[in-house]
Amino acid sequence: MRPALAALLIGLAAGLAPPATARPLDYVLQAEGSLVGFEVGFNEGTIRGTFPVAEADLTLDFDRAANSRALVVLDAAGAVANIPFATQAMKSDGVLATDRFPKISFESTGFRREGDAAVVTGMLTLRGQTRPVTLSARVFRPQGTDPGYRERLAVQLTGTVRRSEFGATGFADLVGDEVRLKILARLVLSP
């Protein structure tokens, strides 16, 4: 869930060549074009949905990935699923319990390069439970820009979480435990 969002920062480690004056760079999440998506099994099908991002604080160090950090907060109460009744069920006490826990947060604990991608580790807080998660990230720059371009980037993050690990066990007879995350974050260099 945002879990993944915070992970966005990870993208920094995705193999872009460091600029001559490498230093940590602060980024602002561009809400338009960014998407925190999820998928979970439902009977013979799939429930898909999105979470709005409430806030994001991202710093990327393209020279030393370990210096990068991310904090992302999602609006759990604003989550929407592709099946109308699933949206309400997802917000219920048995799943996200958004009346008591309206936010989901992810705070990074580590970034490391892995080939042409990156791995971001962090702590995800959902329903008042905090657990470690790992996300894979890839960073993309606009087509036609040079390898040192840093002003506008897109970061794609993927990973999975088990909702039962956070106490979100409602509707277990209908909905799968593994939630697949697919996040697209558009970042703009902070002025």
C-alpha cells in the first residue's frame, strides 16, 4: 500500500549515473500521474484498487543509495476498489479499520542497488501494526534526456504484503491474503 509509496525513493538506486556534484536531492511527489495500486485475489477473480497519497518526503542520493530516505503516508479512508462493495468491505473493521486507522505509512530503512534496479526496505504501518517490507524499484527519466538528468523522474515500485500480518483478516474465505503492490510515482526535484 503506501507501503510501497515511501519505497519510491528507492528508485534512486536504479543505476542512473551520478552527476559530477553528487549530493542527496529532495523530491516532491507529483500527485497527477502517480498511482499507488494494489491487487488481491477474490474468489476466481481479482480486486484492484488505489490509495491516495496524503504526504511524501523523499530524498534520493544517486551517488550513495544508502543515503536515500523516504516517508510516505497513504489515505486509507480514500481507498477505492474496482468492485463497489469491495471498497466498503476493505474499509471495515475486519480489514483496514479506517475509522480507527485512517492512514497507512511507509518509512524506508535502507536502499541498495541490484543490477539495473534497486531494493528498498522499510517499515509499513497498517492498522496500528508495523512490519518490515521489501520493494523492488526501477527509475525512469524522460526519453531523450541525458543519463545525469534528475529534474523529473518516474519510479516504479513493486512488492507484496500479507494482510494477515497486520491483523486485516476479514473476509478471508473470499479474499486472498497476499496483496500485490504496483506503484508509479512521478517525482519533481524540489526547488
